[in-house]
Amino acid sequence: MSTTEAFVDQYLRETAEIALATRRDDLAAVIEVLFSAYQQDRTIYTCGNGGSAANASHLACDISKFTWVEGKRRFKCTSLCDNAALISALTNDVGFNRIFLEQLEGRIVAGDVLVCLSVHGGSGADKAGPWSQNLVSAADCAKRAEAKVVALVGYDGGALRQMADASVIVPPTRGGTTSTPHVEGFHEVYHHLICERLRQLVAEA
């Protein structure tokens, strides 16, 4: 890239391409699953790793707070990423791959929703082994409990897209490029869109 200005221009053009290519029906399906949990007075759990952990915490915050409508019952939503002491204890005692699963065991019930945020969706690997297996095991736990699974993913969506009842995948650019910054950035765009629509639905309920 010859100049910083050229890089900025390309990145923003790619952002516009991804927004236009995002599947509207997938977003609508995710909203439907989450609003159904609200209607049944069920709990929504969120989880992710790295930047996606931060996004999971942000999503739980916004579902819990941003969707408030005066005089209406509120969403029940919590992030499984926020208790550092618990996560370190679970990592030490039962392993990192079980940090979300162990928080769900005996707690998640039919009608609840687990939202998994992941760039690769459980596909691929690095020095520590296969990526995001803690998310995959948590999704498996949710399915066994007859809860719903929602996945916000990128690339080919990995195992999480296959396991999910509803999912949104960040599409590649027209040139075929997918990047972690775009995936994590668009998960934030999607989650704000989702929460805005949930607030409208609560108001209309």
C-alpha cells in the first residue's frame, strides 16, 4: 500500500462491500431467536475469546441495558467472559476448553440462548491447538439442554455455524478477502443493529 490515505480508502471501501453483502435474512433469524427468549422470559448467555470476548461482554451489556423500554419487562442476559477469577480457576482445574461449558452446566435450560462470537467459528489452529474449542463445547452443552445457539462468525463459520440455530457470517470482500479486524468490527455493527431492533420489538410487545 503506497500511502496511509490509500490504505484508509481501501479499508473503508471493503467495509462498504461487506455491509452490502451481509445476509439480511440471517440477521432477521438471529433477532427472532433472541426475541423469542425474551417472550419466554429465558436467559441469554454470550461468550467469545480475545477480541470476541470483549464483543461478547459488550453485547451482553447492550442486550441488558440498551433494550430497556419504560414499563416493559427487561431481557435477562449475562456474559460468560466477565469473571476473571472464575475463568482462571476453571482453566487451572478443568482446562481452558471447559471455561464456558462449566458455567453453563446445571444452569442453562430449554429456551435459553447461547450466543457465540468467533472469527473462525472453531476451525483452524495455532500453537495452543484448535481454535475456540471452548465455544464448541459450550454450544454442544446448550444443544443438549435444548437451548438455542446463535453464532456470529467469519470465514466459513466453522463448527459453530453448523451447530447454530441462527447465525450471521461476515462475508468476504468482492476480492475474496476476510480479515479478523473486519469480522470483529462487523460483529459490533451487527450487534448494535440487533439490539436496536430488539428495543423496537419490546416497545411494540
